[in-house]
Amino acid sequence: MIVYAFNRISPFSFIFTSLATLFLFPLLAFGIVYIFGGSLIPYFNSFLVLFIKFFAKCFLLVPLYTSKLKMSSIFFPLPHLFYAFLFALCLILVVIIKSEKKLLFVLLLLILVFVSYYFPDPFNKTQNDFLATLDVGQGNCALLHFDNKNYLIDCADTSYHSIPTSRSIIEPFLSFMKIKKIDGIFLTHWDKDHSGSLKEIITDLKTDFVAFPNCPSPPSQIKDFLSNTKIKQIYLQRGDNFDLKKAKVEIFHPQCNSENTLSENNLSLVFSILIDDKILLFAGDIEKEGEKDITESQISLKKADILMAPHHGAKNGLFAPFVSKVSPKIALFSVGKDNRFNHPNPSVLDYYRSINTKIFRTDKDGAILMILDDEKIKSYRYSTSPWENCLVK
């Protein structure tokens, strides 16, 4: 039940709970005495309050410090209902059986936990290749899945309406998809609404590499954090290209040199991924100046099937010659509901409609799923369509 509700489990929860209970019982005892007997003895109230404060502070410190311990909480892919049924059955047998066989079922319970983590889908259904744009508010995070590999494009902000984005939105989705490893993360730039949850995701899930623009340099905190991990760091700039199994990655921006005076937004990583004969183009927070720089360069821009709209659809994120050149069939706008920036700008939406681009936006559609396997891209809005049947071939 804990895994189904919170997508994680603590292997030391029994120890932590027992430790907290040591402070809870005296806290309750002194509290009861304070309520019913404290007023009967002069000056006794202030004496009781000191004890209550002490044990309350100790009780609260237990989760504060234990949560910082390594392995205190482990991300868990959502187990199949088949595992849940077997686990419940074994648990019942452990309770009702009083013979030596009880130990056998306890051992079976531990084996089930292990197996459900490493093989979350016992029936091994083959998933379609897909791009899922998550509803993370005013920010961006998308999951690209193909060849049983999983890549994140940006990591959203640290929180959304005071809710931790990683553990409340991104990781529950990954758990639902039975994903326990990220094969790579592409960060378009270092703004918090695109990179804020990077630390939490890397801490909770095994990650092979993090790729980001060669300029500007990563913030010192991120650089120090990554240097203390074994994760491969890939610096990218215009002209780089490489393969990810059957997919081809091509980098269009930024162009890093001493003469470059573009703003940080205009140094966003702009890249395409060719997969299943479809071109997905990701543009970060690039604005008119950056789009103009790409358009006027000698880069051969191809028409895109899907475009992650530049700068969330901001007015200064539309350079018509650039958008016209890539002429996307679908434009994705990752924006927060009623955001203070008025993203996406109505004039930007009008332009995309004028070139017959189909528009999706997370503030109205919720998370957006694009199935890439078929000849024609199939799109599903999470707000109106169940995804389970869409993802399986």
C-alpha cells in the first residue's frame, strides 16, 4: 500500500518508527498530565511544558535527520497487481499459520519485493515509442521512451504550487510507467523551471548521463553535485551529433565562442531527435535573437513533426522565419495554468494556427502523450484519455 500510494519505500522504516515512538510515549504522557492535572499544582505547568517541548522537539528531529540518510527512502516502480495479490496472500498466510512454515512465507514476501522492483511487469508487455510532456506547471519536463530506453528533456522546477515537483509529479509518473532508471537527461538551460528537480531525480533514480549546452557553464552548485556522482556529463554545442541506438541526435544551438553575446535564454540547447522517421525538435527558452542566429546560419533545418515551442510560447519566443522553416505538424506548449507571464501569447498561437500546426498545451490538456510508432503520430490528452491501453503494442 505504501508503494502504491507514495511510489517509494523505506527499508529502515521500522527502526525509524521505533525511534520516534521512544519520544512519542513520554510526550503523550506529559501532555495528558498537563491537561488533567497541571492546574492542580502551582508552578507545575511551567515544569511540564519544559518536558513536553523537549520530547516534541526530539520526536520531530527523528524524521528530519533520518530522511537525509542515504537509502532512507527508495524510489519504487509501481508493482503489477499480480504482485500485489501474491503479496497480500503471503501476508495473510504469515499471520494465520503458526508452524515452521511461517518463515517460508516471510522469505517469499522478501523475494516478491525484490522481484517486483527488478521486474515490475511480469507479463513483459512491449511499450510503444512515445513522448510524454508532463504537466509540471510553468516549466518543462518531457519523457522520451524508445528501445526500452528512457530520456528526460528538462527537469521542471523544484516545486509547483508548493508541491515538490520531482516526488509529487515526475517520479509518480515514472513509477506508473514502471521506470526505475533514466538512461539520459537533456537540459536545455539552467533556469530553475527547466533544471530545478535535477538533483532529486538523480538522487532517486539511476541515471547514465546528463547533457547540457557548452555555454554558459553550469551553476557551481550543480557542477559540484554532478562531480560527486559517477554520472557522465556531456557538453553540447552546434554541429555535434550522435546516435542513441536507433535515434539520431543533432545539435543546432548554441554556438559557443568568445564573440557570442546572446542572453542565457538565447543560449538554450536546441536539438532534434530523429526516431521512427519522425523529427522531434526541442527549443528550450530560445528567443528571437537565438532563433534568428540559427535561421541565418548554414544549418540545414528540417521540417519537424513535433516542436516543443520556444520559451513556452512567449511573444519574444516567436521568430516567424525560424518557425516557418521547421513548419511543425504539432506544437507543444508546457505552461502553468493562469501563469503571470501570459504564456502562451495569443499572437503566437495565432501564428502557429496560420501555418496549420496542431496545438497542445499542458495548462488546458494536462499531460500530453504522443505515440511515435505508427505512420501517423497519435496524440492523447491525459485529462480526457486513459493511457494504459495506448502505451502497449
